[in-house]
Amino acid sequence: MQRKLLMLGLALLFMLVNEASYLAQPSLAWSPENLFGFKNKSKQMVSLLSYGADPKGEKDSTAAFTKAIKELTSREGGILFLPPGRYLVSKTIAIPSRIWLKGAGRDLSIIDAGEGSFGPVLKTAPVIITKLKQTKDLRAGENRNEINNNALSGDFIVYRTKRRFTAEWDEGLPIRKYYLNGELLKVAGATPQAVDFTERATLDLLVKDLAEDGEEQALVEVFSPVRNVGISDLTIRRRRTTDVSGSGIWLDRCEGAVVRNIKTINQNNSGVTISLSREALVENITVIGGTNNLGLNYGIAVVNGSKYINVRNIHANGCRHAVTAGAGAGIAIPMWNSINGITAENSQSISIDAHGGTLGFIITNGNVDYGLDISGIGHTVSNINSSGGAFYLGEGGTDNSFSNIVLRNAKRFTINRVIKRCKFRNISIGLRGWADNVFFRGYQNEFDGLRIINLDFRKATTNKAADQTIPNSRSAAGFRLQPGTVLKNSYFEGFPIGIYLDAPNCVVENIFLKNCGWDSGRTYYESVLLISKNADDAIVSNLSVLFDQEKITKAEVYVVNALNILGERKGARVKLDKISYHYTQKKDHVYDNGARIQREFNHWYISNIFLEGTSRNEVLCSGKFINNNIVKDN
């Protein structure tokens, strides 16, 4: 595990350095002179009109594209210029190496796929694939593999196994059957018996994990990618009325592509798909989706082992996801990609989506409308604002980092599967029409600056009205801790159970709980702080409690409530320090009950507990040490 984490860190550092150098001069990389080595610019740019294209869109211009691209390929590459107009096409346009399709601008140069019953409108040309047989392990951290091959320097090799990528957290049950260890690597040099790679492998790709003969995922493939293609300054649209399949642009088995200043309209699958590709720049993309009944409409899809892809400034309207990342067809795990600048409106589902079969993405600077769902390994997600939706970790994962995320009018904060060693910093979630907060299973996660508010509760004037603001759940807690959780510097408001401490080895410190704990007809064990016997070796310090919502009764509620009917452990060696409740002059604001710690709990250290105005306190645990409290020792 330590080696795996080290490799993740080193690969992330490599990506950051690589990204900085690669993106520092995109305009230089795509000037005709530097990209193609042109000396006479006029000979390297041709107009689509010269090959019989119809700019009025009345006649099919597919043949004109084919002729023009063939002509430029014979010259070793060039720019195919699309003057202003609408160009009707009836099948996919294949783009080979060193070809740049350049329009006069979005909404000026339009490629019209009509009803578009074919696949992608634009797709990098197919490549020749050779299958190899792996006989020696390739382990994480290694950059050489002994394998009989015919590879050349610069070729790509894809390794695939049947080993579950999610094995560390899926508890033995595959999340999706195609989340399998597989990686895309670039050849630095090769002999007939061995290959050296330009980088060290991130994953273990072991012979023992190969599938049986005949199973597709057992294949090792080598191919020479399409290189240095460009698509810019144009619109791609379909006028489909049925659920047809096809992206606007599909970068497949490609290296060094640039796609910029593009609008796609009414595609199915995605505006731009990047598959089995490396070191591509996709920026300034607008994707306008269709309707739900016409199939899936993704903005940008980064799938199938793609590496070092830089996506910037994406605007999605009416898409299922503005950005999605995943293992796709199960060929390989996409990793070490960057997505910066996401705007989403009218999302059909979660705006930002990373499946469990992903690794090492940097996702930052989003202004979206329906939240995010991030799973997988080693992601860094920051500076996301959402006007609604939810914060999911739907397929679980490990070693992810989240910071500066704000969701307003959200439905839930949900962790459906195991997460491990994840860090959350400055997360603010305002719940409205709250569906649930589910924290199923997780280990050693850290939350710092978490802020969760039940916004609807602020308008409640009766207990019945307060209950209408929560889901019909018996454990409607603001936050439920799992083993090894650190929760600090956080704020919770408007929950019948503020914090539920239901796991060992947790640390809870510097927490403010406002209007948590009221007599509820929907929830059992209403408390500000609810503690089960699973909370062995927990430390709770610096909790401040306030309830200022008038006319909401709290007769059966305890500020601190340790119940021996909850949990299966011993509830031992718990430390409570500096818990305070200061009521206002209004009697309606007072909790009647202070602290209740039932029998069967033992070895508790209780100090500096100040629960003013409470008339009922029961500390019945054995082996307790009590110091400097306004709590009666029973």
C-alpha cells in the first residue's frame, strides 16, 4: 500500500509538471509553421470550397471533406479551412495525423449531420492494432517489460487484466464488471524482446491477473497513434429526433490533439469524447444537449485509459453530465487528467461525474447546477459551486481530496460505498427538500471546515413543521462518523440528531451545533450528540450548542446521549472535553436534559461540560473520571 501511494504521488507530480510545460505555449504548438514545418503558408492551407463543398447545406459535402483531407495528407499535412457556411455530411469524417480542420468561428462554420444516424461526426482515423502476449509482470513503478513485440518508439501499448481496480474498497463485490486494471503506456524504445516506456507504470499489470484465453480483457495491444490533429473554430450539429448514437468529436488512439473553440448541438453520447489518447488539449467548448428521451447527452467524456488530457473552459447546457470520466468499454483506466473551468446549466443529472474506474484527476473551478459525483482513486477536486443537486461519492474510492465546494439548495450529501483516506476541506452544503445524508462505510477520512445546514428548518415554527423538513428516516443525522474519522472546525444546523458518533477511533473537535435535537415523530434517539457503543477510543472536544428556534419543543432530547442499545462494541475509553450549552433568557430555548451516559459504557474521561439550565443529567458509566462540570454525577 505504501508503494502504491508513493507511485500515485509521484505520478501526480509528473502530471502537474507536464501540464505546466505542455499548456504554457498552446498557440506556439499550433502555429502552422511549428506544427507542420511549413515554409510556404499558402500551400499548406486549402479551402473546403475548392473541393466542391456546398456552403448552403443543400447538397452533401462529405465527399469534399474526403478529397480535401486526402490531398493534404499527400502533402504531409495541412489546414483544411471551412469558410462561413453550413456543410451537410452523411457519415463520419476521419481525420488522420497532421490535419487541422479550422473554421471561421463558432456559429459561422457549421458541420451539419442532419438526422445523424451514423456515429461520431468527426473522428481521428483508425489505426493498425497488433496483439501481444504478456509473459512477464509489469508492476507499479516499473518502466520496462519483457514482452515479444514489434513496437516502435512513440507507439502506444495497452495492458489489460481481469484484476478489479476497485478491489481495495468494493468489499469483494464488483461495482461495475469493467472496472479492471489496465493502463495506456508510451514506448520510449524497444527491442524484439522488451519495451521501455516513457513513464513508470501506475498500476500492477500482472500475468496471473490475465483473463483466460479468448476473454477480451486479456489482450495486450500495440499501435501507432494518430498524431497532431486539430479541430477549431466551428459548430457541429445534428437535427436528430430519435435516439441515435454518436459524438460530435471522437479523439480515439490519438496523441497531441488540440480541440478548441467548438460548439456541438444535439449530439448523443458526448460533444467531445477522448478515448485511448494522451497529451491532448480540449478548450473553449460549448455543448448543447438534447432531451432525455433522445438518449444520453454528455458534454466532455474522458474514457478508456486516456492520460495527460487537459480540458479547459467547458460550457454544457442540457447535458446529462457536463463532464464525465470513466473506464468506458473496460479497456483501461483513465488517469492523470486535468479539467479546469466547468459551467453547467439545465443538467439532466449530476453535472460533474467521475466513475469508480478513474485515477488521479484534477477537477477545479466549476459553476454548475446539479452537483458532483466523484469516485475512484487519488482525485483532487476544488472550487466547485453548485446551485442544486447533490454531493455524491456514489461508487466509493480512496485517497481523494475535496476543497472549497459549495452546494446551495442541495438534496443530499451521500457516500453510498466505502471511502478511505479521503480529505474534505471547506465543504458547505445547504439542504433544501432534503432527501437524505447517507454515510454508509468509510475509514480514516478527514473533514475540516464542513458546514451542513437544513435550510428548510429555519422557517419551521412547530415540531410538526420541523419534521416536514427531514426525510422519513430513523437516523436523520447531520453527520454520522465512521471508523477513524476526524471531524473538526465544522458547523451543523437544523437536524434532529446533530452528530452521530457510531465508530471507534474518531476525533471530533471545534464543532458548533445550532438548532439540532428536537422532539421528532420521524426519528429515534433525538440528540445534539448521539453516541453508540461503537465509539471506542473517541475524543470529543470543544462543542458549542445553541437552540434559538422558538416554539420547537425538546422535552425528550439530550444534549449528549450515549445509549447502550446502540452499537456492538464496549463504548470504552471515550473522552469528552469542553462541551457547552448556554441558553438565552427565553425558556422555550432551554434543553431540559443535559448529558445521559448509560450503563455498559466504561472508562470515560469527562471534563469541562457546561450545560446550563438542564435539569436532568445521568452519568452511569463505570470507571469514569469527572472534572469541572455542571453535570450531576449519578
